[in-house]
Amino acid sequence: MDEKRPRRARRTDPVVRAYGVGEVEKLTGISRITLHVWDRNAFVRPSLSPGGKGTGNRRKYSFSDVVALRVIKRLRGEGVPIRALKKVAQYLKEREGVENPFAERVLAMSGSDVVMVSPEEVISVLEKPGQYLLLLNLNLEDEAKVLRAEISESVA
């Protein structure tokens, strides 16, 4: 009666599981050497299992880390240098109090600037840190109500 039971495939929620360097390399397109360098330089550190000296350790990245790395990869693809991205990370950590700014804030490119975008504001992060950019927020429903009220008053 030594029948072996078939192993069940483990289905883990991608948001709560850990990702090794090889998986992160495949998911982000960032080489494992670059990941190791960024870890050693404290630019992007794996949050689940911090790295150490050398390349033989077992770095474990969270889903949020992978998201941040993909954002960094896209910004790098748009021509933003690593030095500038380090400034962006430092600024957002200080201003916003976040641990993983590239995964916790919506960032966009505006010319050569990196900006943080929220429903209330657009802020320069790289070229003029902290400067608010014009954000025209129109609520069409409110505009329609105001217009109806004005039309009603003018007719009466």
C-alpha cells in the first residue's frame, strides 16, 4: 500500500507569493546581474528576503517589488537615467512616506520630467520637485447641474 499520491499543483495568489531572481528576470526583463547591483546599491532591494554579498544568496521579491521593477524598466526605456530614478525614489520616500515609491504611486513622463499623478494633483518629481503642475479637473455632472440651474433662473 505504498501508493504515491499525485502531487497537487500549488496555486498561490501571485500577490502574496515570493519571487526568486530568475522569475523576476523573466517578468521584468531586467538581468539578474542588474538586480544584484541594484540590491547592493540599495536602489531596489528585495523586500521579502534581503540580499547579501555575492550572487549566491536567495533574494526574494514581493509582487510589489516586481511591479516597481517593471515601472523602473519602462521609465528607463523612456530615457530616464538611473541617477534620476534614485532622486525620484528618494523624493517620494521623503515626501510621501512610502517604502516602494515605484509601486505605490502613479508616475508618468512629462517631457523629460517624471511626475506623480493623483486625482487631486500632478507634481513634478524630477525637474522641479514639489512643484504643482496645472491640473484641470472638470466634473461634468456638476457643470450640468450648474448650467441647468442658470437656465432655469434665466427663464423664470
